[in-house]
Amino acid sequence: MLSFLFTVIRRDLMLAARRRGDWLTSQFFFVMVASMFPLGIGPDPVTLKLIGPGVVWVSALLASLLSLPRLLAEDYRDGSLEQMLLTPQPPVLLALGKSLAHWLIYGIPLLIISPILGIQFALPAEAIAVLMLSLLIGTPILSLLGSVGAALTLGLRGSGVLLTLLILPLYVPVLIFGAGAVDAAMAGTGAESHLSLLGAILVLTLLVAPWIAAAALKVSIE
Amino acid sequence: MSESVATLSFHDLRCTRGERELFSGMNFTLQGGEALLIQGGNGQGKTSLLRLLTGLSQPAEGEVRWRGEKLDKTSETYHREMAYIGHLNGIKDDLTPIENLRLASQLAGRTLNETQAEERLVQLGLGRCLDLPCRVLSFGQRRRVALASLLCSNALLWILDEPLTGLDVHGVALLENLLKAHIDGGGMAVLTTHQPISLEGSNIRTLRVGGPAQSSLAS
């Protein structure tokens, strides 16, 4: 069972390594969107510090959303998804493996880039640390919820737009607690409560999302 | 592995697409050493029937049984003993044929070393494209990679949807020989094809889907 999970993850990492262009698009998008705000609003450090956490988090949501169609759609198109569903392993593991691989490929780089963006918004070092921590807990939630959306919209026409409309509202709690944690750290009230709520959401989605995604996969593949 | 006899059977299958009924009341029992050739015109439901047999989709009515048990009860055993090639080859374009074969085997919980994978691919006439990404292979060559993956699966039951599409004369002859060897060795196969396929000497049974070919264009 576990070896199947690891094989699914290894497979996706291998495929991503063969297609670095696709992979870089998402990271560039993240940096570009976040960099547009200081350019548009002006270089006032007070304003930038105020909007910084929210902007970085919204950019992370959008970047994650941009990469979601790649989570399942390509495997669906070339038939390897149905072959994976025909293995003796339960589809839940497939859904879990695909979401974890998506997080490793698209989530972790966001985490690594975020300090640079933090500096751009004049965030203090302490706030940047909390930002990274909130992204560390928050981005896997994005991948897990995203797998549900990707599975539901598989093979539909205009699935990209539908996916956005379906998934963005589900991302709202992650955004509130993620950006809230950084704000709280800067206000000096402590980010622990926000981060622990974010952790609770992670545990919940980790337990629930793969099952829903697996059920959605079965329906979509028919 | 279960001790019961290997049989694939379906009972009173009914399949619908939206409002339209494709077929109903399909019954058949297939045993080891037999092949089932499904016939029928375009759009009569051949592919739908094959997908019902793989368990990828569910029938509107009726049931499919493997070794006497309903598919959803025995899906783990069934998927270990069954291999399916659909219209899509299910291979990744960015990987080489060897990587594709090895990955497919690992996902199915088997191990396949490089030499074994190479042997299968050479057997299917792909000896010259072993380390090219599948992206640069022709349609027929990619079909051959999928067939090599089928051989590696060691499955008892092969379900093949139009396996001859894209294959050249040698490829067709090769597949015919593979099918014969598989069936004569006690294996089972369910396939559809529009091209003539000669499997003389093997135990072939046929089933017609969607009644007599009724075409509105027939004069």
C-alpha cells in the first residue's frame, strides 16, 4: 500500500522533472502577481507592510490554482489515469499520492520563494518566519482541496474556469488564517491560535479530501 | 490467488448513455482458454461494454462476475488478473518505453527489471527506440509500447479495445500470435476490432452488440 503511494509520488516528481517549463510557470506567476502590488500601490513601507501578508497569500492561492489542471488532466488525456485506477490499489491512495506530489512540486517552491517577497513588502524577519510557517501548513491544504476540484471537473469543457469558481471559495478559510497569522505576529498578539486552527484544517482535509477526490475520480472516469 | 475456476461472466447487462439505451439483456460466460470477439457497428456500445467489464463504469442493470463473484466485491483480485488497453495507450509521452513499462509494473505492485522490460520491447519490435521519449514515437509504435506493457502484466484476462488500430501488417501478425499463445496457454481475452483478425485454431466465440447492424444510410 505504502509502496504504491510512494510510486505515485515518485512518478509525478519524475514527470515534473522532465517538464521544467511547466513547473517554473507556476513559480514565476507567484512572484509576478505579488510584485505587481508594490508597483501599483507605491513604495510606502507602512501600506506595504499592511497589505503584504494578504497579497503573498492571495498570490500563493492563485499560483496553486494555476497548477491544478496539471494535477490530473494530463493523466486523464493520455489514459494513464484509468490504468492507475485499474491497479489493485484503492483509489484513495491514488488521490492522496497525487495531492502530495502536487504539494511537493508546486507548494514547496512557493514556501522557498516567499521570504524574498516578504522583504519586498518590508515585513520584519519575525513576520517572514511566521509567513513561511503558515505557508508550510497551508499549502498542503490547497493541494488536497485542489485534488477534489480537479477530480470533479475532469474532462469537462471549460473546466479551468469551473475549477476556479469551485475551489476558490474553499480556499477562503486557509487565506483568512494564513494571512491572519502573519498579521497577528506583526501586531504582537501571537500567531499560535491562527496557526493551530490552520493545522486543524490540515488534519481535517488530509482525512477527508482524498476520499472525496477518489469518489469524484470514479464518477469522472465513467 | 483464488482457487475457483477463472470465469468472466455477465448477466442481464444493460447500458445507457444519457436517455438512450445502448444494449440490454446481455449474457455471456467466458472461461479459460477462450476468447470473446465483440462485434457491432460504430456507436453500438462495444467500448461501453468493455468498460463495464473492466469495472471502470457501472452497468445500469445487471452484473459482471469474476470467478463467480461480483466485481465490486473482488475488485482487488480482478485488477491483479486483468489488463486493459483502451483507445488511449495509457503511456506517458515524457518517459522512455522502458521507464513506462517499469513504472506501470511498479504501480501494479510488481517488480520488473530493466532487462525484462527490454526483452518485451524487443519482442514487439521496439529494439531501436528503447531510450527515446515516447513523444517522438509514431502512433503505431506507441501502441506497441502499450502491448508490451500488457505482456509484462502477466494478466490472465486481456481486455483489448481495437488493439489493431495503428499497427502495421507485421504488428497485426505479431499481436495475432501473442493472442493465440495467450489463449492456448489457458488465458482469456475479450476484444473488439473492425479489422479482420485471424485466430484460427483458437477457441473464439463472438457476441453481437446492439442487435443487427442497423444503419440509416443503408440503401
